[in-house]
Amino acid sequence: MSEATERLIERLAAEAEPVRRLRPPGLRAALWLLAVAALAAIAIAAFADLHVFAQRARDPKLVADMIATVVTGIAAVLAAFELSLPDRRAAWALLPLPPLAAWIATSGYNCYRHWITFGPDGWELGESTHCFRFILSVSVPLGLTLWLLLRRANPLAPVRVAAVGGLGIAALAATLLQFFHPFDVTLMDLSVHAVAIAIVIAVSSLWARWSERRGEVA
């Protein structure tokens, strides 16, 4: 053992502080989701037109779509917390895929039904730009708080964790959007939602990659 290595070991033994063990990832995910749900409930109660939403919620297809969306968000957030730990398998990244497939299927069917009913009007941009801004604006604060929690575990694959977490926050933002979305989802809406969600996932992944490289340089 070299002298430099011995000095390093001595310094670490003298200066190292006890590390507080992180809570179980499932508990940390549940606490974060509960906080998000509480804030979302306040926003819905204060700003959403619940009468309009109640009328739209009579459609079982909309309910199925919302269930698939929120389950995708919950599963992706849980998977991100699990993947942030070094001893977890990469297979956790597959957890949100089944509800994601259901989300895509239900949204696609609702858009197809709208297109059959209204024809070319389904391709009009209309209010879709507001949906785009809504998803991005809600995803930013959610993403920042989730990133601050996930980085405490120092994940070995931060890009994978960020991508899965990005899917989670985008899905939760899309769920919240339904309370402020006073019309059926059109084909253009679905396209805009997909672009917004892709941007959230891409930005999350790029941010994680940049942070990882920055840490390597430091």
C-alpha cells in the first residue's frame, strides 16, 4: 500500500461523518406522491371547474384514460426511486410500461372516436397549445423536487433514473390537466401531449447526463 493511499485512509477515518440511511424507496416515493396529491387537490379546488369535469367524467372511457395515466405516473415515480439505489435491478424500468400501454391505447381510442365524429376538426390546433404549456409548466417544479430527492441516493445510472422519473412527472402533469381540460381529447391534443411528454423525458435525461459529466470532471 502506497503512502498516499495510507494518508487518504487516515484522513477519511478522521474526517468522515456518519451517513444517515435513506428511507425505503417505496416510502420515499409515497411521501413525495402524497405531497404532490395534496398540492394538486388545492389547485383543483381553487381553479378547476368541477362541474364541467363531473360532466366529462360520466364518460367511462375518460375515467379509464385517467386511471391509466395516473397509474403510469405512480409506477414510473416508484421505479425511479428504486432505480436510484445501486443494488436494484434495471428491470424496475419496465414497471410503468403496462399502464403506459393502457394510457396510449385509451387516449388513442378517444382521439379516434373524436375524429370519426368531427372529421378534419380533430386536426385543428385549437386549445392544444395551452395543454402543451400546462404539461411543461407543471412538470418543471415536479421534476426539480423529484431530482433533489433522487440525487441523494447517487444513482449509478442517473440517465435511466431521470428518464423514468421524467415519464412519471409528465404522466402526473397530464393527469392534472384533465381537471382543467373542458373538451374531449383530439388527435392534435394527443400529438401535442406526446411532444410535451417527450420533451420532459428528454430534458430530464440530458440534465442527468450533464450532472454526471460535471461530477466526473470535478
